[in-house]
Amino acid sequence: MKAVLLLSGGLDSSLAGKIVRDMGVDLVGLHLESPFGCDNNPERMADEIGIDLIRRPKGPEFIEVLKNPEFGYGSVVNPCIDCRILMFKIGKEVMDQVGATFLVTGEVVGQRPMSQKRDTLFLIDREAGMDGWILRPLSARLLPETLPEKKGWVDREKLLGWAGRSRKPQIELAATFRFSHVPSPAGGCLLTDHNFKERVTDFIALDGNRTTALAPLLRYGRHFRFGETWVIVGRDEADNRHLDRLIRGNGMAFHPVGFSGPGVFFPDPCPSDMEEITLGAFQVYGKNRPDGTVHARAVLDETEYPVQFHDTGNANETYQDPAFWNKHWRH
Ligand code: SF4
């Protein structure tokens, strides 16, 4: 019998997959990519379980869900119920494509406040049109028998009855399975992180109709909003590297030449006062920015080229004011 495992790359979904795989079920992993990116490594966990992995983007539908979730947000800007419904619907499509009959997840009853309450699990299954076809091996013994159990494709006796948020049994089971890698609980969803709340809220309100390719930019750098202008200033080399990769085809970047300062990134559409803003960012967040002519390296699509900015002293002085940047910093 064949099933699809929703594999985030975290520990729970990996354990759930291993339990079902060990029962002889032919399992295919499905990793659904968030437009906002994620730190997990699902390939590594698919190897641990010994299964193939398919990657699929959650796509523009996820941005629609994020803008207007039917079942609302959790404590930050996480539309978890609608997100799970979407994931199960995509899971169903992949099941049909690979000839699988049921879906396996690593959900644990009561582990997450919004989407993993008992009644909410049933609601999500129903809304996704998957009632009875979702097997949750880590909590199955606390839940009604699913169709794969009733049909004898999996042995209910070998399924678990976990509930709540303790991670201890998960770690112990990973040791029993001799996993060579135990993913850390971090690396979760950016939408549940209070540190990203303002910038995600801006994205939903201001950029939701732009390309989803802009969404991963939210993970890196300091973000500023001057009216409709969105500016990102790299905090360190790692930020600059990630942002440089992501901005190509989605906007423009400038890096200082001959002095120390941050990368300055403008997601599309780029504003007409890019030069003034860049000079201001170099001044406020850099060191020893020269007066007069300032040299920089521009990044646009696949090309990079030298540019010169001229600070005539008549430029908009607000951009040279640290307090102004601080006021418009979006966390
Ligand atoms: S935590 Fe993030 S990925 Fe997980 S269900 Fe909620 S919104 Fe979706």
C-alpha cells in the first residue's frame, strides 16, 4: 500500500514516517515549500527514513490564504488552519499523481495551540476533503480509527498515543530508531515568530499582490518602509549574501566600494529616490562614508556594474538622520 508523508524535515514528521515505513507501507515524502523559506533539511530526514522526496511550493494560493484566512490567525500572523487545509489539498493532488491512498502527518494532538486541537484536526480533514484518510501515527491511539487502520493497511497497535508539547518522547524514539540526525525544534515557521510580525504584516498589506518571489526577502536584514518604498539593509555578510541572491530579478542592490558599509536592497518597484536613500543608509549604517563622490557596486538581475553617487549636500537630509531610519524600522 502506498502513502504520502507530509515531511517538514522536523522531528515529528520524520518519526511518523519511520513508524509507517517500518510497517511496510510504500511511502513517498512530500515537502511543501513556504514562500518565506525554512531552515529544515527534509532531504536529510527522507534519507534517515529511507524514502524518496518530492518538493512542491505552496505557491500563490498560500499568499491568498495569508492575506485572508477563513479561519483567522494564531497568536502572530500564522493562518495555521487554512495553511493545513491547503497542505492537505496539495497532498491529495500528489497522492493521485503517485498512486497513493492515504496521507501521513507528524501532528501531535494538543502540541500546537491553533491547528492541533482535537476538534480542529477533524475540521481540517473535512475542509480538505480528506476525512478518514489522514493518518497521524504519533497520536493515532487518541483519535478515531482512520480508514487505513480499518482496512488493515497499518497496525493500530503499533501506532502511538502522544499528546501535548513535551519533546522528550520524540527524542527517545529518535534514539531507538538510531537517527543519525535529530532536527532542532527551531527552524520553524517565520509566521509564528513575533520578531517578524511587523514586516510580515507589511508584506500582507502592501506586497501581497506582488510576486511571491519577494517573500523570502523577509528573512534577512533590517527592513524599512518609507511610505510605499521598501528598503532592506544587510546587517552582516551573511545577510548580504542571501539578499544578493534573492534580489536578482526582483529589484536592485547597491554595495559600498572603498569603505565599510551595508548592502542596500530595493525590492521592485524601485523608488525614484534610490540614490538618496542609499547614500543615507551608507551614512547611517556604514563607517567613514566619504563626502562628495561615493563609489558603489550595483546588482541588477545577472549583472553587476560600478556606479557613482554624488552627495551634493543638498540631498534630502532626513535620510542622513539615524532617528529617521529608526522610526521607520519594521521588525
Ligand atoms: S506554523 Fe506556519 S507552516 Fe505550520 S501550519 Fe502554521 S502557518 Fe502553516
